[in-house]
Amino acid sequence: MSEKNERQLRIVGFLCNWCSYGGADTAGVCRFKQPPLLRIIRIPCTGRMDPLFVVKALAQGADGVLVSGCHPKDCHYAVGNFYARRRLELVKRFLPFVGLDPRRFHYTWVSASEGQRWQEVVTEFSAVIQELGPNPGIGADTPMETAGQAASAFA
């Protein structure tokens, strides 16, 4: 086993209750093969997700974070995923400022009927995380004070 993968890698997934969680369930029911790295947290809507959830997950040792919700214009709460897309794009741009590789974070849209698509998303993102290896943590190249100040800008 390589030095990069000495410990089990972990991906935290924040999934919309109405679509993506159903897509993950469909993939499981259909017995689609998926990497075992993902730990799912079900949320009511990606629009209600605090962007700090991503930063905190990565700061506390997650090797990757995946956020998935309903397709645009198909949100159970009408426009939640539009809010989410705007916030999550900002998070992706923010990560390099605290010394994290933005490839450790991915967001996507998967509906409840797209079990095959869910399996593809998880497999592709897991491959990226395995290539990157364990998360070095916030501030690998940045002093912790600066990383903390940058993270508090989202609060």
C-alpha cells in the first residue's frame, strides 16, 4: 500500500433529501458498485446548506466533500439549488486561500431516478480523492491564523 493511502480515505457527502438521497438509494437498490469512501449526511435542501459545512468537514479531516442536490428548476423548494450553486461556487474559489486543493470539493445535481448517474459521480470523485491522497488539512501552506480569519469571513 502506498504512503498516500495508509489510512482509509473519507468523503463526506451532503445530499438533498428529495433528489440526491433518493438517487443514492436507487443506486444501492440496483446494486450498482460504488467505492466505500462516502459517508452521507442527509439535508433538507442544498439551498439550506451552510457553506461552512464544507470548510469545517475538510478542516476536521475529511479527504473530500461532495454536495449533491436536485437539478436546477426541479427543486422541491423551488429555488434552493440556485442559492446553493451560487454559494458552493464561492466555496470552491475560497478553498485555495486556506491552503486546500479545490479538487477536494465537488458539487453536482442528481435526481432520485438517476441511480446510474449517482454511481458515476461517486466513482469519479472517489478516484480524484484517491489520487490526491489524505487531506493535509487547512493551512498546509497557510498560517492557521490566516486560515481561521478566512473561515470566519463566511460566518
